[in-house]
Amino acid sequence: MLKKLFIFTLLAYCTWNCSSGKKALEQGNYDEAVETAINRLQKSPTNTKAQQVLKQAFPAALNFHLTKIEDWKHSQENFRWERVVAEYQQIHHLADDLVACQACLKVAGTPKRFYDALQTAKILAADERFAEAQSALSQANNNRNAAKDAFNNFSVVQELVPTYPNIKAKLDESYELASIDVVVEQVSVNSPTYALSNEYFQGKINEFLRTNPKLNQFVRFHAPEEAELNKLKPDQIIHLQFDDFIVGQTYVETNTNTVTSKDSVKVGETTVNGKKIAVYNKVTAKLTQSRKAITSKGILDFQVIDFKTKQKVYQDKIAGEFVWVNEWANFNGDERALTKQQLSLTRNKELLPPPPQQLFTEFTKPIYDQITRKIKKYYENY
């Protein structure tokens, strides 16, 4: 009985404190209290506990944010107007959630909006950011970090006030100064046999460089044809070349052994005292097992070259390998001498290996995985 009473009391306490937002209200977490009460009233419009919390929490939250706004207005910290913007936006967020709940409006009334004050704060915040961006831009010649700072600050200006005067031109100017152009040379393979496979490999790399969203936004990759067409003078060149590769190196191994069954099996019958009796013995078979392994491998030389100085600024060697394996077997004798695995091999046949072009593609796959990781790591903070 006491246990049931304790559980009932605990559930009642949780219903009041956990669902209505009372605990958050008592702790001064007014936004949380408002959101919790709103969620509760959306599910249970007549919940008196949530109504009481919302009636107290919403005015408290509004007063809290308005006080913070006044504090930030008189602060000497950089970008204080962005803090003011954030406070107004949070007030509007709470108001939006309240308006979306009819039961909440009956309790707290129609919330006040601060559109004009918010817009004024955005303009002041944008002015502050624009001044910071201009200062960085004045130092951006031959200083990519300053150019990146300028671009990032101009981006905040555009986010705050999309129609801010001259912002598009400033973004373009700072982005050009912050960015580098990298030409990715075609991987050269001096063999017509593997031309198509190499084009596939090169195409995969180009696709990665064009579309991967995790690469640095300030690094622009170009194919040689694009650079030539636009008469582009790049900052760097990525040079990729196979130092060496082997396709179709074949090794065949054949072993013949006499195998014996693990247990005795029935091998015939004999007659004893006029009765037929099964005869058991171990059986053998002559098993020939064959294994053909075809190895294809290569090493790709990865270099980053400074276009102006023609000096290597980075180099790495990337290896890849692919082994195609075919196993089969045949036997003479009693198949019961074979294990399940050996018997399974006897059902296999010697197969023709994949064509050389496919083998080339297969051994370049691990190279592709490695080189894309290395390019990403090299340029992620460039």
C-alpha cells in the first residue's frame, strides 16, 4: 500500500513539475518554462497547472529579455547590437509559439511584437559588422586571412540586412581576395589499354572536387581545359601521376593430396551366420586444389605545386592493390572423404579473370579513397 502511495505521489509530482514547467519557472529558466507550458497546453488545453505556469512565465520571460536588451545597448562589447537582435528574435520566437496555441492565447493574451526595434537593431548591428569588414578588407592585399575575415563579416551583414548598400560587391571583392584557384591536372597513363579506366578514375576525382560540400569554400578547383579556356593563372597545381602499376600479375598454385574421412563410413556388407552386416571403414580420395590469384597494384604520386615558384609544397605517395581470387578443386575417390569445404570447392570451376580495364579500375578504388581524404585534409583550413 505504501509503495503504491509513493508511486502515485511521484507521478503526481512529475505531472506538475515535469510537464507544466513549474520547476523551470522556479529556477528562473523562463523560456524553458514557457515552452514546456505551451507544449502541455497544446496536448491538454484545460491543464490548470500549465495555465498557471504560462501566466507567470511569459511576462517573466519578456521582462528578462527586455532587461538584457537594455544591458546590451549600454555595453561596450564588440557586436553588442547582434546580442540585442538575438534577444528580440527570442522574444518573437516565444510569441510565435504562443500564437500557434489557441489555449495559450486565452491564458497569456496576444503577445507584443517589436518589429521596428528589431529592424533598427539589425541595421545598427550590420553597420558595426560592415565597419569591421572594411577594416579587414583594407589589409586584405596579399593577406588571405584578412580577406577571409572581411568576407565572413560581410556575410553577417548580408544575413542581418540582405538589402544593405553595396553588400554584394563587397562580398565578391573579399571572396576573390580570400580564394585560391587550384588546377587539377589529368592523371597520365601511357597505355591505350587503360585509357577508359583512367578516365573513370580521373572523372571520380574531378567530381569529388566539384561537389564535395566539406571542402574549404575558399579553394576553387578547375580542370586544365577550364583554366585554359578562361586564361586562368592558378595559385596551385595538383599533379597526379602513376609512378608504376602492374595489372594482371598471375600466380597459380596447385596441390594434390590424398585425404581420408574423419569417421568410418559404410563401405559394404558382409554375411555372418547367415545375416548381412554393414562393414564400416574410413575412405580416401585424391584431391587436387587450385588457387589462382591475379594481383593489380600501383603507386600514385600526389604533388601540390606552387604555380608562381614551380616549387613542390606538398608530396605524398599513395598505394593501391586489388587481388582477384579464384579457387576450385577436383577429386578421384570417395567424396565422403572430403570435408564440407573441400566438397564445396569441387563444385567451383576455373573462371576467366576480369578484363584488364576492370582490374585497373579496382586497384585505383583504394587510391581514390586515400587521395580524397588527403586533399580534404590538406585544404580544409587553407
